[in-house]
Amino acid sequence: MLKQHLEDYSDVVALGGGHGLGRVLAALSFLGPKLTGIVTTTDNGGSTGRLREDDNTIAWGDLRNCLSHLAMRPSIGTMLFDHRFTAENELSGHNLGNLILHALDQLCVRPLEAINLIRSLLNITTRIIPMSEQSTNLIANNHSGVKVFGEVNVDDMDEMPASLYLQPAVEATCEAVQALSRADVIIIGPGSFITSVIPPLLLPSIAHAIQHSDARIIFIDNLTCEASPAGKTSLVDRIAWCNRLIGKAAITDVIVNGDIKIIGEYVSYFPLVSSHHPGLHNKLALVNALNEVLTSK
């Protein structure tokens, strides 16, 4: 098989939450319509959580974050989309982008239509798809059998959950499943492992699509240790969690930050830290790492 760079692939799909996935999408935005982001929609904190308490809606925050990462800057559209209210009233803390998406959702037949309207307004060619268009929450069972409800509380657990699931059980967005089924490359992570990376894999049709894919499946690890139960687990255990949910040893490559470049058979190390922020991946370094891994075998 011809070894290919990212731009030579016809369908690249990345899964995760707002910050980690947003950074990956921004790095790979040169792929345009060949790139798809499948976004976690279980957040129950902040502005998103307040909207979900008031109405039975999906979590908009991570979707907004990914759209914001992809939008051309500076522009009036992105300034409005990123605006957060600060006055001491009912709007305080709300993000205008979340409110716009929520309002458009009420005017549209589907949440995906609301997202596509914003993509059109912000001139975003990369596709952004919610993992599900139905409202659901992340639930964990601890090792004593106690149920922990919602992303915010799950992230505050003292140890990794014994199990994770979605409540209520919902269907994956059909476009997400279709994108995974035809993908040449699937990227999982980086991001909060339990609350951003894992939730899409809890949807059976998404896990099934990845399980039966012939794509290169690449896991990108976080730059720093998380302040959550996942921060106490090893890389091997995190990969095992993903593979167990997918239903087989699906992940073919792992990219980890390291001081020097080492391209391994399975785990490869690259200097990936942005010079602007130690918690962010350098976008060019990330693209180069993906290309080197893809062309190394």
C-alpha cells in the first residue's frame, strides 16, 4: 500500500470534546470538507448545563468550541459567537454562541441543521456533527456500585469508574456513523479522557462503525496529566478502555508528547507543546507527527 500524508486521504474523522478536538480540527482545517469532527454532547456544566436544565437539549458548548476553532479570525461573526455575558443578571455566564445554537435548534428540524447554518455563516467547510442529536447524560458506577450522575460529578470522582454509560440510551447521529464507516483515518483524543473522549464510544453504532473500519485509528494523548481520575491511569489502561468499548484492539497508532522524536511500531513520541501555551498542542507539530506516523508503516 502507498504510504500517504493526511492531505492524500479522502476522509479523516476526529472524535472528542471541545478543547482537544477543537485544537485537532484547527490543525487539520486545511483538509476542508475531507475532515469531519464528531463532538461529544454530554456536558452538564457552565452555560451549557444551565441551558440543559431549562430545556431538554443536547450540550452545545463543545460544538460551539469546535466551530469557534475552525472559524476565520478576526471577524464580527466569531466575536459574537465567542461573546460571554458578564453583567449580573440571568444572562451572566452564558455564551452567546450557545444561545444562538440553541435558538436555531428550536427553529430547525434537527440540531445538525442549526450547526450547518452556523458553518455557512462562518464559512466553515469542515463538517461538525454531534455524536447524538438526543439529550443524554454521562453516568458512572464507582467500585462500590454507587451511581455518579453527570460529567461534572464524574470528573470529580476519586478513582476511575467501574463502568460508564449514557442515560437515557440514545442513538448516534446517522451522519456520524456514515462518516466513520467511510473514514481512511480516525483520530481519537486528545481531551478529558472520561468526559470528552469516552462518551462517543459509549454509543453502540459508533463503536460498531470503528470496530469494522479499515481506517488507521490514531490515539493522541494529552500533553499533561489530567486533574481527574484519568490522570491516575496509565496510557496502556486508557488505550485498553477505548479498545474494550470499541470491541477489539482497534487503535493502530498512539502519539505522545516527548522531548525527542521517536517513531515506534505502536507508540510514537514527538515534541508537541505549543510555545504559546504549555497546555496546547502545537498545531504544525501535530500535523507533522500525524504525517510521520501515517507514512512510517
